[in-house]
Amino acid sequence: MWVLHSPQIIQPPISPLQFNHRTASITAKPPSTTFICCFSTTSAAKSAVETTNKNSVIQLLCKKGNLKQALQLLSPESNLTQQTYELLILSCSLHKSFPDAFAVHRYLIANGFDEDPFLATKLIDMYTELECIEYARQVFDKIPRRTIYTWNAILRALTLAGYGVEALSIYREMNRIGMPCDRFTHTYALKACVVSESMTSLLKKGKEIHGQILRHGYETHVHIMTTLLDVYAKFGNVVHASYVFYAMADKNVVSWSAMIACYAKNERPLEALNLFHEMVYEISEFAPNSVTMVNVVQACAALGALEQGRVIHCYILRRNLNSILPVTSALMTMYARCGKLEIAQKIFDQMDNRDVVSWNTLISSYGIHGFGMKAVSIFKEMLNRGVKPTAISFVSVLGACSHAGLADVGKRLFNSMVEQHGISPSVEHYACLVDILGRANRLKEAAKVIQDMKMKPGPQVWGSLLGSCKIHCNVEFAERASAQLFKLEPTNAGNYVLLADIYAEARMWDEVKRVKQLLDTQGLEKVSGRSWIEVRRKIYSFTSVDELNPQIELIRALLAEFSGEMKQQGYIPQTQLVLYDLEEKEKERILLGHSEKLAVGFGLINTSKGETIRITKNLRLCQDCHTMTKFISRFTGREIMVRDINRIHHFHDGVCSCGDYP
């Protein structure tokens, strides 16, 4: 939260070389200066000519980019015009020079332009570009005659600086005094709703602005409505976003792309692909741009839709979008998440230019496949080539260490963030470190990391500890972590379910019942398991204990046959995972109805012999499904790939690529 300081009286204008940023402030009124004027008429005429010439010279210098030379012609008694000051202000913005901007501002005040609303608007825009929001606000506060342009300028300034709450208070004040709002006002107010950290509390404000837009007749303005759609999307409110989209009389490529992105980023990838198909093949008047394609490729990645991803890749090549770095990185991610790591590597190798995002993508691609040491070696290669790592680089490489059991390597990398690269660890980095140690069954060490954190541990951190407790069935630390999570995320059903799972594995049935009662009391429901499989370019979705698939009886019979074969070899169904008081046979039936098992069965029935089966799941792969999929891969001689929320498992000949590492 920035604090607005009252303007202070300053001395007469100084040269840019004498500027001190730390002590600078803007005067409300310049010091008075007495001039003794005893010019003849001829002298006055001569002075007027000189003033005109000076204005012309300064304007010409600004237009040619010679700001420093233009500043040398300034003096307190210069009678510069509004146009000259406008060009000086624009030049300061262009040169990103705060000292020069400050000097121009002071000369402007000395010349009596401090009450000019047009120049005040330009000054606010200038300070916005220079990221000096406190000075922009001082300019705004000093202007008695504010126009819509002045109001919009400060609204834009606060929004771009991330002060969403303050920007919305400006918008509220405009409505209170009856200042007419235009399309820019509504657009900046909408954007202000999603730039604040307390985003969820501003959804109601976004809906209020939606009402204002409708009342003032802006529902036909494509830019405003696209911004509104994007606001709902960022709040995860897909229903309202789709309502806005389909109500739009006119749409452009930006609005289509925004709706596709809304679906892709809110766990509705199938709808994203369907909408893209409608945009290209049914509407056909809009040519998708690179932003569209990034979101479509991300939707393919989310579904594990390799064949559709390949078709999209061909479309990208035909439209010459493959040289755009975000598109290329999205393609790498898609192929990696669909199990084609070698194609992701090939795309990377063929790139003419690579940025840090490209390297991060390759590191995380190897990480989710369980190749931790390879990911670390790529990270080191990136450093050797002079590419400066970002905070995301460390999230990628630490995640790779977590999946591969590289606890000590991960700790060294974490420590190197500050010591070698000057990057302060965020909550996400601490969550990665806790996950690394927790998975390695170093739970006391993980708890010590949380205790010593220099910031308040958030849900990510405690969630990492609770997840590790599930892996190792540690009740003590699970209760400690869940207690914090219940305070931080009281409506997250997943935390309650995870604790109940831990109690169930420890055979603490009274505690299981207690946690389930907490769920019921708060009206929370467990997230249903869902899996997807692509067969001949069509996506099929399965939920746990699915009754709707026309082949369900055939799938169940096949899975029951596998279960019987496994039992003869010593397999015992892990019925403790079923948190209901049911008979064992019913619990086994529920286990066999897990969505990933149904998807595997469907794949075996509907694909050719020897074809790889690729499954995507929205939750973590349960241990019983992991065990059964290993058996199926050996029994059928098929390769099965399952991508869950954490990593990719490659099952072949009864072995998983994860090496059974948790």
C-alpha cells in the first residue's frame, strides 16, 4: 500500500544534473520572483519573436529526440506554450528519464501551467510510464478543474501500478459526483478488479461495473465486453464469462481468444478445443493469432490429446506462427505432457532463438517425466550459456528434484537462489523444498523449513507437508498441517479428504468419521476423479464409477478379469482408500470404478494391439490404480502412460518409470 504525501514547497527549478530523487517533491505553488520590466515596444516585440523561436527550436529538438539539448534552453522566465510542454513531457516519457521529467514539471509550474488540466493529464501519463505513481497522484490532487481525461489518467495509473482498490475508489468517486464515464473509464475499472492481491473480494465490484456498463449502453462495445469477459475468466467464473461472450453482437479475434483462454485456464479444455473448432471451421471470418494458438495448444496439453495437438501443430506451421516463442514453448509443453518428450527436445533444439521461458519449459518437461538429473543438467547448461534464471526457473528445477528423490541436490539449488543468483525465495519455492524433503521421508526437516520461513507459510507450503504425510502415513505432522490448512482454506474439501485418507490408512476409523462429519457440516464435497483418453482424435471422459459409457459393462468385465488374475498372484485390493462403511466386495467394486482404470479398459478395447494408451487424470494417481496399471501393462504387453496432477507415469512390462518413488 503506497502512502500519499502532501505536496511540499520547493526551491526554484534546478538543472537535471542537480536532481536528487530521494528528496524530491512537487510544489503546490512555485516561489514568487520579482522582475523589473522596463522594455520599450521594440524590445517587447523582439522578446516575442525570441519566445516564438525558442518554442519552435525546443519543439524541433524534442521531435528529433534531442531532449538534453531542449532542456538546456529552459529557464524560469521562458514563456513556453502548452504544445511545447506537451512535447517535452512526451520526450521525457520516451527517454524514461525521471530527473528530466521532474525538471520539466518544475519549469511548467514556474511558468504558470500548473492549473492546466490538459498538461496535468499528460504529466499523470508521464509519471505512470516512469512508474512514479505517488507523483502522478500529487498532480491529480492539485488540479481543481478535472476533465474526464484527467480522471481516466489517474485511474489508468493506479490500475497499471497494481493499486486496484485505490483505482476502484477513484471510479466510485467519479460516479458519486456525476462525472460521465466513457469506454476507457469502464475498461480501466474492470482491469482494476483483477490487479489486486485480494481478487476474490473484488468479484462483486466487477459485477457492479458490469451493471454500469449495461446501464450506459456500452454492451455493444467489443473492447469493453472482451475486458469484462476476461475479468470473469480470471475470477474463474466461466458461467458469467460465457454469458458475456455469447451475448456479444460483435466479436473479434481478441474476444474469441479470450473465451478460449477462459475455458483452457479454468479446467475446461474440451470446451476450449470445441470453441476453437467453431471459430476456425464454422465462423471462419477470424484468423487465430499467436495468443489464440497458445491457449489451444495448452488445452491439448491439459487433455493429453496428442493427435489433436499434432493437427494444431500443422495449423501453426501453415500460418507461420512457429517462430513465436510463446507458441513454441506451448508446443514443447504439449508434447512433453502427451508423453512425447523426444519431440519437445527436438523443437527446442531447432529453435533459432531461445529465451529463459524456453529453457524453463524444457527443464519442467524432463522433471514431470521423472528425469531429475537430466533436468538439473539442463539448468546448469542454461547458466553456462549466460541465461539468467528467473524465479520460475527454480520452481521448475526444484519440482524436478522432488519427483526424482534428489533431496540434497534440491536443497543446494534452493540455497543457491539467494547466494548465487540474488533471487529471494517465494512461498512457492518453500513449498517445493518442503515437498522435496517430505517425499524423501525427511518430515522433521521439512517441518523445520516451515518453522524457519521468513514469511508466513501459505496453503501451498502446508499442502506440500500434508501430501507428504499421506505418502508416508504420518499422522502427527498431518494433524499439524491440516490444522493450519483448515484455517487458511476452510472450504477446500481436498484437505479434509487427504486427512481422512491418512486416518484410514492408520486404521483410525473414529477420526475418519469425525473428518467426514466436518465435510458434511460445511457442505463440502470431494472433487470427483476424472480421466480422459484420446482415441482416433476424439476425447472420451470418464468419472469414477461411471454408468453412462455404452461400453461400461464390457470395461467392468475386463477389469474384473485383471483383478482376478492379480489376486491369484498375491494382489490385495487397497480397500482402505474407500472412506465409506461398506462391505469389502462393494469397496472393491468402487476401487475398480476409479476413472483411470475405466479409461485404461476403454483404451484396451478401442485401440490397436501395440498402440500406446495415454490417460490424463485430474487428481493424483492412487496407489491401487498404480499397482493395477503395472500389472495390466505386463499382462497385455501394452505401454500405458498416465499423467496425473503431479507427474507422468510410463508403465511398461510391469514396471513404472517413477520407480515407485512416491
